[in-house]
Amino acid sequence: MQRRDALKFLATGAVASTAAPDLFGFFQEAHPASGYALRTLNPHQNATVVLMSEIIIPETDTPGAKGARVNEFIDVILTDWAIEGDRNNFLAGLATVDKQSNELYGKDFVDASPAQQLALMRALDETIGMLAGRPARHGNTVPDWDTQLRGNFFVVFKGITLHGYYTSEVGFTRELGLQIIPGAQHGCVPVAAEKKA
């Protein structure tokens, strides 16, 4: 699989749990080792990404997006995989979140209260629903294959957050309960009495 094909999959916003196993392995390459230093996101942008992704996938009985280090996954995608236009579009989208937060609350997204952050995220999500009602483009329209991370910022952000989480060690093994390399198959084992009923 080529990186461009993987980015197209990210752009569709498809849920990672329905993806082919080889796609999981491909995206796991993008997860950095511990001690990773951000290369594209500045500290403020990173804090915004951490908060937004954690609102989308909060910590429950398993770690959320922050615990899965989704922000670092996003930084790797922006640094190593995205073309300049896609990277700039994503960063402009982050700036728009702060702009909207400042218009509504008089402060950046990271400085807003948790209730204000959640309200803004819900408003961004509702915008996606309104965009879904628009008619599809038609006619002599040629798709631009080098714009996988362009389009509605929040659609892109949700898609990359989901992929970053579900291809992380935490999301893949603890949340989905899957193994990267399955263990031995033991076909003829006794079944416990409680499972027979």
C-alpha cells in the first residue's frame, strides 16, 4: 500500500475498525516511539489537538486519544506524509477553531472551559451534518488526488483522530481487543462449563 492510498483512506473518514489488517500495519508505521519531539505542531497547536482529540475519544476504562498519543500520530502524518498544501490546510483549520472560540468566548480553545470546548466541538460536528446535505459535485470535475487532507477541517480531524487511535497500541489491543500477530490456534481445547450453557 502506498502512503497516498493510505491518506485517501484517512480522508474518507472511514472507521478504522472496518479496515483491512494490512492497513492497520501500515498506519502503525506512523506511530512514533516514546520520546518523540514534535516537528510540525507548535506547543499551542499541539495543546489544541490534544484537547480536541480527547473530546472525540475520551478516557474511559481504557486510555483516550491523549493516552494513545494521537497528537504525535497527527504530527507525523503532517510532517512526513502530507504535502505542503494539506499541512497548511490542517493548520489553518486549527487556527479557525481558535478564531471561533475567541468570537464565542473571548479566549482560545485551550483556555475555554470544558463546557465551552464541548459546545464548540458539537457545533463543528453539526456543521458536518449540514454539509452532508449538499449535492455532490458533477460535470467535468477532475478529482485532485494530492489533496487527501483538504476539505472540511473537522471531517479531516475526526478521521485522522480515529485512525490514530485505533491503529495505536492502546486502541488496537486494549480497545478493539485485537492482536497484531495472533498467537497459536488451539482448536481442540476443553470448553469451561459456564461457557457450555
